Amino acid sequence: MTTARNAAMTAAGMAAFGSAMAATLLIWLLLARPFDVADAVSGHEIGGLVKLAFTTLQDLLLRFLNLL
């Protein structure tokens, strides 16, 4: 019973973390590239918004790695 409860809490924590990261990324995109986000939303292009999000994540990761 304890193992199942720990697994459920871990899964819930990971889902909460993923949701928080997605919200943070969306806010970052709204502040950094508002016109691109507006174009993707007005055209109902979820794929474009996802591509923009992953491109931004890749850029942030590469900049972080260059600092190290």
C-alpha cells in the first residue's frame, strides 16, 4: 500500500512540475515573442506554438551550456 501511494505521489508531483514548466514557458514566450504567439493562436496552429516553445527551450539550453 505504501509503495502504491509513493508512486501516486511521485506521478502527481511530476505532473504538477510539468504543468508549471509549461505555464512558465508560455509566459516566457508571451513576453519574449508576443507576435509569434499571437500569430500561432489566431491561426489555431497548436503545432506552430509547440515548435516555437521547443525552439525557445533549445535556445535557452544552448545559452546555458555556453555559460558553463
